[in-house]
Amino acid sequence: MNIDPDMAQTSPATLLAAALHLLTCSAAHGLSRAKCQALVLQLTTLAERTDTDPLLARTCDELADIWYRLGEELEAHKQEQAVQSRAMAEKMQQALLH
């Protein structure tokens, strides 16, 4: 992944602070795909910067993979629920018509 030019100008401390903020918001208010995507962007940017400590870079890279998968799972679950809701609505409508 190429580093976003705007993100490349952001200090590692600011990126880490933003990631911690998103983690806290997720714990307090629940996960969303958008939060997961934002975390992946920030963690990946930290991992790819040359001025990030190697241990922190490796940790951020591993965590970015986890948060990416969480975001994908959330989206799949959301789509599954939408399909189930539509099916239930169709059953209810058919029951009302008969």
C-alpha cells in the first residue's frame, strides 16, 4: 500500500494517538467498518514509515491485518442481516396477502 501524501506528513505520534482514539471509540460505542478502515489506514501508514521503530512497525502491520479482517467480517454480517431482513419482510407480506 502506498502512503497517502497527507498521512505521510503526519507525525508518528499523531497517527498513534488517532489510532488509540479510534480504538477507544470502538470499545465505547461499537465497531463499524468505517472505524476499521480508518484504523487500517493509520496502522498501515505507521508500519510503512521509515521513521517508525521496527517493533512498532511490525506490530502495526500485524494489527492492520486483524482490523482489516474485522472490517470485512462486519460488512459480511451486515449484508447477511440485510438479506435476512428482506426475507422476513417478504414472508410477512405474503402472510398478510393470504
